[in-house]
Amino acid sequence: MFIRLFAFYFFETVSDLIEENLNLVKAMEASGKYSNVTTYRSSGIDERPGWERAGFTTKSNDSILVSLIFCSVRRGYAFKVRVTARNLTEDVKGFVAAMQELIDQAPA
């Protein structure tokens, strides 16, 4: 989990935060750290108000990585939860579902 305080003159939306994260992944692909990057953004239909999800798959060190990103911006702070795993096992799916449930239950 990452929490970042914005400067008083700087404002970023949840969409900006998601885009920033996906651009970072693409930059890592351009630098050779990742290869075959595919990014995803949620449609927003099932999102908790104030939160957005995105994700990506990539190859790194001959392993496939799956990463899911949950972001929100509240009162001048950016909140990002990123879950990354080498394989999308049932345990990882369960962890992601539990994380989504925590976000869904959080006060608005």
C-alpha cells in the first residue's frame, strides 16, 4: 500500500493516478525490465465511488506477472494498493477479492 501527500498546489484525480501507474509500467517495458506488457482499466461500472482499478500482465525474468492496482484520492492524499503475483492462483484471487471487499466496506 502506498500513501502520498500532494503538494498544496497540486491536484490529481483517481484517473490521473491510474494513468501514472500504467505509464510507469510501460516505461519499465521500454527500459527492458518488463516485456509483452498488456494493461487493463476497469469500466467503472462496479467500482466503489472514489476508487478505480487497473491492472497489467507482463513478462519479467522469464516469469509471467499479474498485477492489480486499486487507487483513490482523498483529502489531498493518493492511496494505491497494488497486488502483484507470478501466477494468478486461487490464493491470489482470494487475496484480491478480500482487498476489494475491504475497499467496498471502507467509509466514503
